[in-house]
Amino acid sequence: MHKYCKLLRVTLLAAAVAFALPAQAGKRDNSVKLAANQVPESLDAYFNNVRVGVILAHHIWDTLIYRDPKTNEYKPSLSTGWRWIDDKTLEFDLRHGVKFHNGAAFDADDVVYTLNFVSKPENKSTTQQNVNWIASAEKIDQFKVRIHLKKPFPAALEYLAGPVVIYPHEYYAKVGPKGMSEKPVGSGPYMVVENQPGRLVRLKRNPNYFKDSPKPQPQIETLELRLIPDQNTQTAELMAGGLDWIFNVPPDQAQQLKTVPTLQVKAGESMRVVFLTMASGEQTPTPVLKDIRVRKAIIHAINRQAMLKTVVGESARVIHTLCFPAQFGCTDEGAPRYDYNPAKSKELLKEAGYPNGFDIDLYAYRERPQTEAVIGYLRAVGIRANLRFMQYAAMRDAIREHKAGFAHQTWGSFSVNDVSAMTPVYFKFSADDVTRDPQVRDLLEAGDTSVKPEVRKVAYKNALKRIAEQAYVVPMYSLPVYYAYAKDLQFQPYPDEIPRFWEYRWK
Amino acid sequence: MLQYALKRAVLALLVALTVSLICFLLVNLSTDVATAMAGEGATAEAIDVIRHQYGLDRPLPVQYVEWLGHAARGDFGDSLYFRTPVAALVLERMPTTMILGGAALGFALLLSIPLGVVAALKPNSWVDRLTLTIAVVGQAMPTFWFALLLMFLFGVTLHLLPISGGDTWQHFILPSIALGYYATPAIMRLTRSGMLEVLESDYIRTARAKGLGNTSVLFKHALRNAVAPVVALAAVQLGFLLGGSVVIETVFALNGLGYLAWEAIGHNDFPVVQAVVLLISLVYIVLTLLADLANAWLDPRIRIG
């Protein structure tokens, strides 16, 4: 089926390239028409967990802090200054003169109401992990608030610069998450003027966007987001001029689209990293992976660099520790590097008592061609990996129930640029920790709970080094995201996979 | 006749119940609904909170019986994903699917009946072979493939028709052709065989002997009789087309029941999956029931046998 789809895409694209007309639907009226393949269940940012929901949230609302995606530096946004009062208390000075789209003035009540509402589990926020570190928010005066944390959580600033957006309190109290989804009201550079659930969301430039915002004043007048589930249909619309911008284009299709004269294709490295987990803990369903020599043999067997060129795509890079290189605390300094060395892999397998290799199930849920490449490399050294391809939820269940010991996984860290959003997920004795090394857990805990950056860096470095030394996972590479868009649109991709249309413009 | 109708109606109800049970079991056994709802990044604790909040930690029979009781009163609960009443979601999406189904069936009838008649008039000729080829291609080609071909030809290359969406009637042309083509072969074959049978019958020979013109014989006498079974088949095909709308609506981004089903399956939104499957099944069952009753009314041998 996949092969046929690919063949069809290639054939049709090649045929259509010859006839394609200028594909710049939005240039004439200074709008950008874009498409996504998933419907956010709610436009309320705390009640959806899909990528397009995150993208919309950054355009409709603002956060207390802004992280500059170019420098990763924190900048004032809705707050003008912040400080740690103690390990569990953050204080914010709020900006004067900011207005929400409905004309309401922004102040401390908005921050307090929003954070207290979404952090209460009984309010059923879907994105619990983004807010479950908040104990409460407290109003000090009209333009000063304190956020009390449940426990020391230095990555709090990163969350406050990302998914934790601020709502107008009176409006949110009146309409609740349902009303906020139907008619979102924020303070961001774009305001929602039309929302047809499951079909399209139309945003218009906010003419009263506050001038001191770290987000530049938007230039594009209208953004129209259409939900088109099928990737081939999105491509057809882009080529026919019905769309100006699409993302997550499959690499092979991206190569074809490069030949269309009216389009541009750009690959951007994303924060999503790919890795293979190898259950070596007590409850492993694959005891063979308990042997460190076997785990090292697996890493040596895979030519990650070659995979980048053949199946992964441009802008990706090989990683040597389990984190995205730009994340705070991520480093491969001092960690061993395992080169591609099939001879050494075979030798290690022989030493471990598997001169003829062994059979093992490899679980996967996306990037199937990459998993198949891995299987090919493993077979070359005698490891007969059998592909078990399934939906993400099913794979995760199997891992948590100790039925899947060897899995091809990816993790996007929720675009949080801090290693606490990545490595601890798999190494802090959670249900996803299939290794359970107390030393790693303690090091990560030290990094997760100190508010001193230097202490955190050392703790994470030692944890990542220990994980690499023990070969607990196979760190593979970062994943690229391919964007295809009209040639005259100025666009810049970022690793957090969030397009920033307030920055872009038509040439 | 009444006894026959009642018997068929009870059977139809049992089929509907079985479908709902199978659907419920398949959704629940394939994966953990709470994990799917929580999304990729959720911790085990967050998933547990969601499982408890939505009552997903109760035994499956309890969940099923509760759902069935509410469904009988028209309450399908709230969508786990969209967090709105399922009944409202389904009603909102229904018209698109009905328009698509109706238009697709219309296209199928418009294409297949003339082709079937032409094939019957010239059996085993090149015309017959050509119509057979059309039928075979329609049956063999996956609908999504055909849909993409149409899209690239009429949308990308010729710029004649819109590619996706459902804002205007033009948006329904390509999806209706793609969906309707799938139903064409069955209707065409039935028309052809019906026409062949009727054209051989005594009363047609009599009509010809009376000196009636070819057109009159064909349209006034032969076609009217040959097409009767096609009407029953068309009702059943409409059920198929509604089921087939899952693929077509997804490919053409039409916001109907099929697309809703696709979204719901992807998010393990089992109240929506069950409601849509049940609804489409009910439509199919009702159409089949009506076709059965119509046949029985026309042909007493069926209700006696």
C-alpha cells in the first residue's frame, strides 16, 4: 500500500509539475492559506494536544515570558520582569497597557484565574503535564503575581514561555473552555474572526497588538487554516494555488515538490529526536537486552549517518545522548560515542554468547521506512528483528505492560527547550522507564529540582554520560520537518516546529 | 406480509445490536482509550486522572450497557475528543454525507444504466467489452487512488474544479464521481443481465410483432421492467456508499460523517465511533429492510418461501 501511494505521488507530481500554474493564493490579498492534517479537539490551548493547536495558541495568545527562538534567550512578554523568591516561588511584574482582543485590560487577575483554573485536575485540562507543576497563583497587587510550585521545578520558565498562555479572566470565567474553544479571545498578534470546527479557522491581524511585544507586529493580514487530513490532497491544493503553506511533507514528496517552479521547499531540524529503547530492567520481556554487550552491539550495528542521507532527510543530525542538542542541560561531553562498526558488533555478540545472533521484536509507530532500515542493519550482524508496527497508544501500552522490550520511539519534548522535558520521561522510574537505574534517576532528580543552572548542567551531564556508558538506549538523530510553500513567502523554520506567521511576509 | 415484515424488522434490530457490540469491543480491545486521549506526551499519572474522570476504569460490560441505555433514548454521550454531545456532532455532519451519498448514487445510476442498456443491446460486441472494462476498473481500482487521479487532472492540471472542501456544489462533483464509480459495476451488470433477459421475453417479441418502434420497445417496455431490481440494488448500494464515504470524505476534506468517523478512530473517541458506525449500520439495515420488503411485495414467492 505504502509503495503504491509513493508510486502514485511520484507519478502524479511529475505529471502535474509540467502543468502547474503560479501557486500564490494569498499574495494578492496579503493572506496565507495553510493546512493541517489534524483537527484540534478544542481551540482552548489547555484542551488539545495536537501540533496545530500549539501553533494556533502562539498566534492567539501571549505568555508571561517569550523565548527568542533564534537565541533561546528569555525576553519579557506579558511580564516585564521575574525572579525566583525561593525554590518553589516565582514572582512576576506584569506589563501595563496590554489589551485582549475583546478590549479587556490585562492584569494580575487574568494570570491568577487562568493558572488556578487550568492547574486544577478537576477542570480536566488535557495537557496536564504542562500545568501540573503549579500549586497555585497568587495576586500580590494589580500588576504583580506569584506562582507557587508544588516542588522545585526549574523548567517552569520554559513552560511559562511555551504552552502556558494567559486568558482574559472575566471572559474565561463566563464562557469556560467550551466557549473559549468556540470564540477564542487572547492578547496575541492574531485574533480569531471565524471558527468552523473541523473545517477552518480564520485569523486576522490584531491592529492593537502591544508595541513592546517581543513578537514583531504582524504583517500578514489574514491567516486561514484549513483542515485537510490527506497529505496528497494538501499537496494538490498547494500546487493548484488553493494553499500557500503546508508542513510535515514526507521527504520523498518534498524532493518532487522542489521541482515545482512556483514553490519552495525547506527542511528544518525539529526538536523531535529518534531513539531505540532497550528494556534492560528486571521486568524486561527481552532478557537478551540485559547484557550491555548486546546493547552496545546493537548501537554499533546501525549506520546512523548513512540513514540521514537515505531515509531521514536534510537538516537532521546524529545525536549521541538522549536529548535534543539545543535543550538546556543537553550535552554529549564525556559520553562515549559508538561508531558504525558491524565487525565490532558481531564480536560483541559472540562475546555475549550469541555468535549466530538472536530473534527479537522491534516495536514502532511512525517513520516506518527508518525502522525498516534499522532492521536491515541489525540483520547484517545477525540480529533478526521482527517489525511490530502499531498505533502509538498501543505501543506505549505494550511498553508499560512490559510486553515490548525493544522499541523505535520519538519524542518532541512538547517544544520545551529544557532537558527535563526529555530524558527524565524515560529514566526517572516512570511507567516509561524500562531501565530503572537508581543512579540515573538520582542524577536527573538533582537536575530537575535545583534552580541553580550550573548544578543542573552538571547533574544532567553525568546522567546522560551514565546512560550512554551503559548503552541503555540507541540515540539516533533529530528529525527534520519539511515545509512546502509559495515561492514569494518569506518563511523561517524553527526547531520547535512552530511557524511564526507574525514574523513572515510576502516578498 | 405483516408477519414477514415483523420478522425482518426483528432480525434487523438484532443485527444493529450485534454491530454496536462488536464495534464497542473492537475499539476497547485495540488500545487503551485513556492513553490515546491523553496524547503522546502524557505521563502515567495524567492518564490515570483521565481514566478516572471519564469513567474508563469501570468494567467494560458496565460501560457498554450504560451507553446502550442512553443510546436508546438518543443520547450518545459526549465526545471524548471534541467534548461536545455526540448526537449534535453527528447531526451536524450528516447532511454532507447524505448529499455526497445521494450525488454519488445519482452519478452511478446515470453512468451505469445507459452503459448496461448499451451492453445488452450489443452483447459480446466491442461496446459490451468496453463497458465490461469500465466495470472491472471501477471494481478493482481503490477509491482513494481514483480520487487522486481526478484531483490532479481536474484540479491541478485543468483548474476546472475545486480540490477539497465542501463550500459549494462544485466541491461535491469530484467526490461524487470518485465514490459513485465504485457502485457503477454492480448496477451496470444487473441492468445488462436484466435487459438481456427482458429482451428475450415473449412480450417484447409481441411488441415488436405489433410493429412498435425500437425506441418504444426499449424504453417503454424493456427498460421499465429490467430496471425494477436495480432500484432494490441501488438502495443497498447507497448503504455501501455511506460506508465508503470514510475514505472519500477524508481525501477530499469533506466535513461529513465519514470524516468524523476517521477522526474519531484516530483519537479512539469511541462514543463517536460507535454512534457513527451504529448510524451508518442502521441506515444500511433500514435500506436493506426496505429493499427486502419491496421485493417481497412485488414477488409473493419471497415472503412465503
